[in-house]
Amino acid sequence: MSRFPFRFGVNQFTTQPWSFEEDVTRYAALGVDAIEICEAKLDPARAGEQMRAARAAGLEISAVQPQIRTFFGSKMAPQPEGTEERVAAFARSLKTLAPYAEGAAFVMNTGAPPDGNMQRCLDETVHHLRRLAPLAADLGVKIAIEPLNPTSINVETAIWTIDQALDLLDAVGHDSCGLCLDYWNIWQQPDCVAAIHRAAGRTVAVQASDWRTPCSGMDRLVPGSGSIPLGALLHATAQAGFDGVCTLEIFSSGVADSLYECDLNEVITQGREGLHRAWSAAEMRNDT
């Protein structure tokens, strides 16, 4: 039986109740390989110091979630309202954080289409990515387009499938832009495994959690405790050539059984174990 092919990372949204410093100390103590930085957790006055501390603790910085990661307004970050201001904010995040995160993926999506105008949202997203892609390349990082679950349409995003994200990447036409593959967001799209294969060579970030019908906009489960066929998706991702970090990304608030109220050390440990079990179970099924 083959070993789990990805390094294990944790996104800081998963441990929202902890401080940045607690994240670094506890991830390292738990043997986590990589950290996905959430800029909202950084202290602007000492962001560089904090980023260096994560590296010094032995954590790879695999990805960054910028404070403003959509070019149009979104429920999670409605301000500033102006598109140019939001593009400028994303560019500042690149310039500020990329020097401490060489090779990392800066995750983004479109934001909510203004007045429901998806075409305008897509066209302008392509335009702005063409402007930002050379900057990312010069800084030695990637920009990762993340299609979101249909629950977020017209709230956070104008795209919700892998193929829509690939169309955007084709329109941008720059090697510094790739795909962020979040299984919670895309697992219900038709023929998801085939779509992952179509993204071969273009996936630059992978995120995992598990699904139940959401009771809030932030209701995700530990891998292996929900409905997502994680094993099949993990195998498809590996077969498509991705060999980087698989990151645990869990949002859990506004629900009675919020994981943020649990022992977050256990959430991380169970998340890693759930991913490994899903990989092994799918491999056994493939061998029979």
C-alpha cells in the first residue's frame, strides 16, 4: 500500500480561536508540515517577524489567504467597495508577504457579481489578473483561483466549478496563475474526478474538510466524518500530478456543535488521520 502522497498543512481559519503565535507553536508541536497563512491573523506592525517565526518553527508556508482576496465585494470582506481599491489591496498583500513565502499560492476568487452581472465580474477578474500575474511571477509566488461551492454564488463568487476556473486561467494566460482545489467547494460538481484530471499541471493548492448539509455559512466537518468521497478525489489529484501540500481548512461557527468549541489539537490530529484513512480505503477499493 502506497504512503499518503501529500505533505500535511493547516489553514489558520481552522484554528480561528488561536492567535497567530499559538498556531505556529501548536502546529509545529503536532508535526504539521505546512501552514496556510491567513493575513487577517497577522499584526501589520510585525507581519514579517511573524512570517519568519513560522518558517523558523519548521513550517513550510504553502499558501496565503490575503485580507482582501476578491476584486468585487464579498460577504466575508465587503470593504473596500471599489474594485480598484480591492485590486490594490491584493497587490499590497503580494508585495508585503511574498518575500517571506517564496513559492506560496495566494488564494483568491472573484467576489460577488455586481447586480448579478456574472459576465462583467468574470471579464474584470481576467483583466485584473493579467495585471497582477507578472507581479506575482516577479515575487516568486502563484495566484490561485478558487471556485467556491454553489452556496456562495452571488455572495462570494461567480464561479463554482473547476472548469469555470480553468476557463478563467485560459483567459488570463499566465503561468503564475493556477487552481486552488478545495474539495468542500467542488465535490458536488458533475464528474468531479474527471474535472480534477482536466486540471492536471495547473493545481497549485489543495484544501480539504468534509461536508454535511450546512447549518450556517461556516459549517464544515473534519475529513472522514461527512459525505465527500475524499479518497477518490485525493487519488485523482495525485494522478493529475499534484504532489504538494494538502491543507486542512475548516470553518465552524454559527452551529451548536462548532468545532471551534472543541479541542483544536484533536481537530488537527483527526483531520490528518481522516485524510490518511480516506487515501488508504480508496486504494484498497482500487486494488480489489
